[in-house]
Amino acid sequence: MKTPSKKKTSREFDFALIVGGGVELTNEVEDALFEARCDDATLSMRHGLLYVEFSRQAGSLQDAILGAIRDVRKAGIGADVLRVDACDLVTPSEIARRIGRSRQLVFQYISGHRGPKGFPPPECHLSEGAPLWGWCAVSSWLADHDMVRSEERLNAEVVAAINTSLEAARQRGRNPKLAKEIARVLRAH
């Protein structure tokens, strides 16, 4: 007897893509995106960039975002996706907002005065007195200590991996020789 395969249930995921390349929001661009299956998106221009907000049905956030990127590219509008609009660098206030807790509690986690030890260190602006933490590292620590669902960690990892890949591709396009040299040196170490 054949065992039925487990099928992912479809859910709705909300996210936004930032599209660059000098595209203007015209009726032609709207029509092309609609015909390329972006009929679940709201389009607007923000700071000279096309901002595409999706409410997409998919089995996972990864499937939703990658499908949306594929559909935007398929539209042939002369632009490409720059990134998923989700900032990986967060302040303690933003961490508190994302987890629905007070800033004071987050500062206590950071300092080790409350909760489990080992809160991740900040990733940048260490010398400026306004450090920023990587949401991937923070959500991982929070999930490890049952303070957020493990799905939150996975979603942060998915968005970070997609944005890293999109940025690496842009760098290879801007200066292929430099990108190749840096990749070679980093692989050697």
C-alpha cells in the first residue's frame, strides 16, 4: 500500500519586494506584473524604487518569496528585485516590538540580568554607542529558549539568505572581477 505524501498546507504570507532598475509605475508595468501572476500584489513607488507588497498563498515563506521574485522577473519590465524589504539589523526597541515584550526586558536579556545567558552580541555600530543586532541571530536565540516559534527563526534565515543571494548577484554584476577575486580569497581561508 502506498503511503500518501505529506503536502504542505497553503498559507498566506505578507512581504514586500523592492524592485530597482529605473522602472516607473506605468499602466504597462502594472499590466505586465499582473499577467506574470503578481495579481496578489499592491504596487507603489517609494524613493524612486518600485515597491511591491504581496499577500501570497504558498506552503512556506520561502516558496512565497521565491515565487514572487520569479514572477516579477517573468514580467519583463526591465528591472530586477533588489531585496526583500525586511531589515536584518535591529535595535533593542525593534526586538521588543517584534516579540511583543518591553524594551526593558530586552535590555535585561542583552545584559544577562534576566533570562537565559548568551544573548547574541551586536553585529555593528559597536563603537558608536548605538549597536545593532542581527535579527537572524536574535530570533535563533529566542527560538532556542522557547520565546518565539521556531518558524520565526526559519523565516529570518530565509529572508537573510535570499537578500544575501540577491546582493551577491548585484555585486557580481557591478564588478565581476572584484567579486570573483574576493570569493576566491575567502574560499581559500
